Amino acid sequence: MTFLRSCIDFLTHVLATPLFSPENFGRVDQIPLSLPHEHDHTLGLVKPYPALDPRSCRYPALEAQGYRLCNDKSKSCWLKKPYGYGPEYTVKTDYENLAPTGVVREYWVTVDPTPNLSPDGQKKINGVAFNGTYPGPTIEACWGDEIVVHVTNRYKDNGTTVHWHGIRQLGSNEMDGVNGITQCPIAYSQEYTYRFNATQYGHTWYHSHYSLQYPDGVAGPLVIHGPTSEEWDIDVGPILMADWIHDTAFDAFNCEAYSCGVNGSESPPKSDTIVVNGIGPFKQSDGKFTNNYFKAKFQPGKKHLLRLINVAAASSFVFSIDNHTMTVVANDLVAVKPYTTNSVLVGIGQRYTVVVEANQKTGSYWMRTAPADGCHSFRTDPTTHAFTQVKETSSFIVYEGAPPLPFPDSSSVKQPNITTACTDETEHNDGRLEPVVRWDINPTPTNNVSRDSFTAALESFNMPWLVPDKPYAHWLLANDTLSNPLWIDFGAPTILHPLKSDNFSSIIRFDQSDGFVFLIIDSFFLFNPNGLLRAIPISHPIHLHGSDFVILAQNRTKYDPKTSPKFFNFDNPPRRDVAMLPGGGYLALAFKPDNPGAWLMHCHIAWHASSGLALQLVVRPKELRDGNGDLGPVIQGCRTWNEWAAVHPFEQTDSGI
């Protein structure tokens, strides 16, 4: 794309614009940013980071009105007018109702078979990755930009889709990237273009939502530059933490569905390594770990911004940095009032933005990713419960000017009062994660909460009549004894048939357009299971597509529909898109039904989602077609997929998500 082409596209857009206003004028094409494949494990993910300097963010229409970037003066400010009237764009701006209009950021990525994928030095079986790298390339944009990503599937064995985790997709349900729900899988050798607006800011990740592809390597970071609620000097970039499996996830899933190992010792599936930004130490046969560590550079005296992301299949981590505290400034894609802590639990799919000041003696210090108790997939000694293959010291920071050591020495000391309990930040009930932009919740829900209360349940025994030819006990979100696990139809996505319900579609519909929908998710039991279902008191990271939700309550006691709502928090409660369902307790959520579409809600433990622990929330189904973008590409993609699948028959062995 040349400069002349950019100018022509810009003029064409201006001439075609019916109203000359910041809301519909000013988006121009930009020369696509390159996606280098070379990793630099010292400086960041895919070098250079940031490839997009936030100081170069462009807002042509607003600039024409006198707006200028102000982030260099204060990190809480983004755009303002030095003179005259007009709204300012800051961390206090209600971004769901007002966002600047930027430019187009265009990318090309491929889903590639990657036979030499080996983050810990051990070759992955059937590795797959974006552009042949793990993690995939960092996609960057500025608040208000339009993001365009062309995805080509080069993997012959599967279809693929790409989900933009946590992106609201207001009016663009067809871009959410969930096969069987918002599109058909992208067939081998085919391309699908995702196009959506970055009305939120912060960082998140993008990953395949085709069955079990993402634990095999199909994941990467997404950064949307914008304001923050705390000052900082250096953006270190995304820090992706994961449990890594040497086997292919599709085979590992058999150890979730069926018993593996001696007396089931390998069930659920076990992970082999902790990796950070695609690199991790591996325990060798002599008991020693390889010196295979991700290192982040710190400058003495400077404040560093770290973008934490948990991209694991089945493990939550307690993150901390030896000798340093951290200030939390955002969770998921929501800016919060800053608070300081020694550690933070990062559940699967969750993100935290933290600021860390380099105020210690020049040296190296461990970044710890400690598996959370009862919320991980690593092997342990049956007697001591110590980890047998992994360790929490899997990466470290290096001060500029520090001696070149292979890893930190004894001067690196773990921060005090850190536990490895699987306790979500919001469970502390001490005001953490208070959003900067307020939501005050109407205490009267607009839905039938009794109908919309669910138990994270496991079938008591194999029931092959539920999912034909798949005779294993499935996970599901159940609201009665006749509930089924989710089992999508790859070739007939819900977005094309929003009023249709199949036996295993697990659809709940909401016709209302205002107020708040309340959902109760329980890991005890909200109804009499009649022996067919059982609740197992373990934690589940629950993720909602298409909307942030507020956490009304998060409790480790059984939910009581009469007394529990008396303790709900309606005063600007924590808001995010992934929250932990406490083991043996309940999670009470509320979201706005203001985004027509077919939206998935699921446990983000990959094995549980594949087993069926998910629901489809179809919001305002009669408005779905008119309230979103052109469905022509979805229809064409389904035609191509169904033609490919007819010639290349495959066996669907899991829910498909």
C-alpha cells in the first residue's frame, strides 16, 4: 500500500462521508505495520516493542479541530484541545459512549504448522502458531483505531478462527471469531478478514477458538495504546505466562475425557513446563533446569509498565517480582484506581497492567509465576505436594548495568506475605479493582434470575445418549437436570440462525435492551441434581464475550436466592471480562444487554470448554442481523468450509470451542 493509495482512500472516504464530524470522519488508511518473526527474549516479544510509538498515534479529524496528544504530559490524558471547547479524551472518559476516531491499522497473519516449535527446548508435537512464532506477533493499535487483520489458514489438519479476547465488538458480532457461533471455521488455504474498532484501550490477547488449537501455540498479544491511571516511564510490553504441554492438546484432551496414567495420575491432563513469553526452563533427567529464561530489562530509577496476560490451558498463576512491589492500574481492559501489592493472581484469560519502579540495587530479580493451589495442571509429589517438573522462578528482570549472570543470585528475595491461594483479586473485598469510569448498577435485574442461574456441573457418569458416540462425562453449565453440554455445529453458526435451538446449542436468549442482566454461576448446587449431575468444588475462570460484566458478589459459600442478593455490590463494583468462580461457592455477574449478538460464555480452562462447560447468550436475537455488519463474508466462509469438510471428513471430538 503506497502513500498515493493512502491519500486516494482518504479523499474517497471524505467525499463519501455524509456528515463532517469526529464520529464519522477522519479514519484513513495507514501503511501496514510489518510483523517480524524474530524473537528477542531480552527486550520483549517480537522486536521492536513497541513497533507503534504511541506518540505517533493519529486522529486526523480531531487534529483538524485543534486536538493534540497529551499523554507525554500526563499518562492519564490522551487527547485534548489546548484552546476552545470540546470533550477531552482521558482515563476518565466513558469509552463505551465516547472514543476518538483514529486510523486503520492493517495486519496479515497466518496459522502455520510449526514442527520445530520448542519454547522450553523440547519439540512440541504438532505445534501450530501465528506466523510460525510463539507467542504470535504483537498486534498494536491506538485507542479509537480500526483494526484490520487478514488471517490465512495454512494448517491442513484443522479449520481455524481467531477470537479477540475481551474486545467488545459493539455492532460487529461477526468479528468475534468463534466457530459455530459467529462464523464457520476458516478452511485450509482460505483467508478471512477481521475488522473491528478499538473503542477500548489497554492490552489483551488474540487466540484460536477452534477446539483445542490455542494450547498448541495459536495465541499472541494485542496492545491498544491509551491512557492509564498512574504515571510510568517505560512500557516493557506484554508478559504472557502459560503452562506448556509437549503433546498435542487434542491428544492431551483424552486425559480429561478418559482416565490416563496409573490410577488416573495423568488426569486431568498434565503440563510439562511454565513458559513466559514463549521461553521457559525445562527440568532435565539429572534434576537440573536449563538456563532458558525470559529476561526483561529495567532502567534504574524508572517506572516500568508490565502487561500481564495468562494464556494457559489449565493453570492460574500468582505473579510477583522479588524485592519489588507493583501498582495495579488496570484489569482486563478496564482502568482501575491504583493500588499497591506484592503479588496478583492471574487467572486464565485475565490481564493486569502493573507499574513497577526499579528502586533496588542494580542486579537481577526473579519474576515468579507460582501455580495457584488447586488451580493448576502440573505434576506434584503425592506425599509432599511439591512440584516435580516445574518451578515458579521462570523469568527475571535485569537492571541496566547489572553483572551478566545466567540467573539471579541470593540477593533476589521473594516478597513477604505472598500466598499461592487461588484467590481472585476481587475476593479480598477490600476495594481492589475499583473502576475509574463508574458503573452504578440498578439493583432490579431485567431478567428472570431463577432461570438464569447455573451450576458448573460434571455428569455423574458417561451418558452417550447426550452426545452421540462421545461416551465420557461432560462438563456443562446446568440450570436443570435436562441441561446439555455445549456442542456446536461448525457449519451452521448461531449468528445465521439466532432463533433456532438445537439439543446441544445451550442457548439463553435475552430480548431486553436496557438495565442489567444478572447471572448466577455456582459450583455447589442450585437445584436437585437427581443423581445425573454433580458439582465439584474447584475454581473456574469464567469469560464472557461481547461485554464487560460487573462482579456483584464472589463468595465461597453456597448461593441462597433469598439471602445472598442482600450482600450484592451495586456501587461501582469491579468490572472485567474474566472472573474466578470460587470452588464450592458462587459468582454473581451483571452485564448490559446493549450489544445484539450471539455471545459465548465459558470456562477458560481449555479442557472444560472443550468438554462443554459453556453457554450461548443470544442478546436481542431479532436485531442481530440489522445490528451488526455485513454477514456476506460469514455466509461465504460457511459455504467454503462446508465444501472443504465434505471432501475432508473429520471427527468432532469435543465441543468445538
